Amino acid sequence: MTAKSEQSAGGGDILVQGYDSRYLAAFDHLMQVEGGYVNDPVDRGGETKFGISLRFLIGEGQIDLDGDGAADFDLDMDGDIDGADIRKLTLGDAKFLYHRCFWQRGQMAMLPRPLGEAVFDQAVNGGMVAAGKLLQRAVNTCLLSVKYTPKPVALKIDGQIGQATRKAVMFVLRFPGLGMPALVDTYRSAAAQRYRSIVANNPPQKRFLKGWLARAEDLGRWAA
């Protein structure tokens, strides 16, 4: 476990935060995928830096952990969170937000490597509920192939990674002929299908499809 203060672009330390080596590796890989500042009019999330969209920052950046009465991610201290604050984000800010809002909130460390890393990536890219639904669909696909009595009950696709989902994940991981390779491969396929569905419903997004499919194919490979 490493622990240190992460300095924000606002000039002060947001929080003394600890990160374990597994999260740090996942974050470093994510930064290779997400890149730096982008302001693409086709991106529904608005301006983006380190994969953090303006829409996300407006929703999550209102926290006041230092108790000064101002939103911690109003980095230019002008009373609101807007594109100027996106542009001022530091890697330390991104590391804090991804850890707080995805890694911890989704309890990614409770999913074994590299499954947790794959779900983390998709939570960042599409939201926690979408990533949870992909996991549930992948589990259900694996369960369909099981020759077992009584047949395992299919998961409800609600995006909530609770006790039932974790129990089904462990069943698949321990079942002969399935295990982690089958589950992660099926998760990649589910992610690819989600991207294709996005394009089918919103054709202007097609120019992102090649990169999205490459992202789906790469899920968890670096962490295996």
C-alpha cells in the first residue's frame, strides 16, 4: 500500500489517499487508453481529460472533503465546475477520482485479477451499471454452457454487482471447462456488443467503433 497526498490543480492537497499496487497498475493502464485533453463535439460527455468528462466531473466533483465550503473540483475557484476545471485536472486528481468513484465504489478488488481490471475499465468507459450488466450477461452466457443439475439460475441483468452476482462469478470460475479464461473472453464479447449497439442507435458514433472494439478485445490482457 502506498499513501500520499495528491495535489490538485487548485493548489492544495485534496486528501491523504492510499493506493495499493493493483489499483496503481490498473490506473496506469487506463491512462494509456484514455490519453489527455479532448474536446470533441460528438462526445456526449463534453470536454474530457484523462478520460474524465465534464458531465462526470460536474456530477462527482461537488464533494468538499477538505471542508472549506467549496466544491473540491471547482479547481479555478470561480463558483462552478466547467471546461476550465477539466483543463486544470492533474493526474493526481484523476487517480483520486477513479479510485473513489469506480475502484472503491465498485469493489473491484473483490473480483479476481484480471476480471476486476476488465470491469473497472468498462465502468470508467460506460458507467458502473453498464459494466455490471456486462458482467451479468457474461456470467449468464457461461452458465448456459454448464451441464449441471440443478441448473444454476440465470442472473437478473440489473447492473448491481451484489452477493448473487459474486456467487455466480465464483461458480463459473471454479467450474471445469470454464474458469477465468471463459469468463473474461465472454466479458470481452459482451463489451464489443455494447459498443456495436451504441453505434446502431447513434450512427455518428461509428468513427469511434474501431477503437472501442480494440479496447474490448484488450480487456484484462495486460493484467492476466
